[in-house]
Amino acid sequence: MKLTVLMVCLTIILLLLITYLLCHCFHSSNLITQKKHITGCLKTFTLVNFCSAVPKVAFAASLGGNGMQKTTSGNKDLIYRDVLTNIGQAYNAETGEFTAPVRGVYYIRFSVNAPTDFTMSGVLYKNDAEIQLIVHESPSGSGSDTGSNGAPLMLEKGDKLKMVLWHNTQIWDNSNHHSTFSGYLLFPM
């Protein structure tokens, strides 16, 4: 996966460089002047400058602990305290909320684990109101079950995402990170 992302990034950078050179660097009729101008353009269009302009945002956290969270009296906000990654510091482990630092498309994913003797849920909310994604499983006897969901979502700067445990459902986790909440910026808009 990392190699694929790197290849895509390098391909985009190469295409941007070619476009930049074609649009800005080939406007002189003198070949020597063109060479000097292209050399100057390449010096200003460095990989470091290009990559530093794109914000780096990625987070992954699990509920952690060793036990069940269950609610029978209303919905409950889930707080994923065991932070595995928080590049860009957009995830708040005290509130369980991810706040989009820039307008863009983010890939958000979560997994939910619980015993199958009681209804299991995990619901992704945007700005405390809009339900974006859900995992919901009815009881099915003994054992445990895991469900997951994820999608690219268009977020505005400042949009907040959080996970909620619906009324009369449960979720479980331990140090093996069965129930997780994660995401990363695909590209800014």
C-alpha cells in the first residue's frame, strides 16, 4: 500500500512538473535561453516545496482498555483514547473528535467488535447531527462479531467527526485494538 501511494504521488508530481514546464518555461524561441529558463524553473519547483504545501493528516485510535461499553439510556459518545497515530494533531483523544484542519476529501474508517448476545453498533456523526456511516448488528447467539465501514468523505475546514454508540447497544475492545476509528487526508480541495 505504501509503495502504491508513493508511486501515485511521484506520478502526480511528474505530471505537475511537465505541465508547469510546458505552460511556463517554453515561451522563448532561443534554445539557449529556453535551457536557462528551464533550469531556473526546476530550481523553484522542488519536491520539498511541493510536498510541504500539502498538509499531512492521519489518525488511528482504538477504544483500548479491557472491557465493554454499553448503553441502555440514550446514545453515548465514544472516546478512542488509545491513539496509535495522530499526524497533524487533528484527532482529540479527550473528546474522541476528529476536526478537519483543511477543506478536502478524507478517507474515514472504523471497526466495531462486541459479543453477539446483545445488539452491537458504531455510528459516525458529522458535526453532531448528520449520520455518515454505520455498523449495526442484531444479537445472534454466543460468540463475538466484528463489523466495519469506511468511505471517502468531503469535509470542510472545521468539520467534526465522532463515533457514537446508539441507545441499547454495545461495543467492546481491549489492548488488541478490535474497535478502531481512523482516517487520513486523501487530498485538499
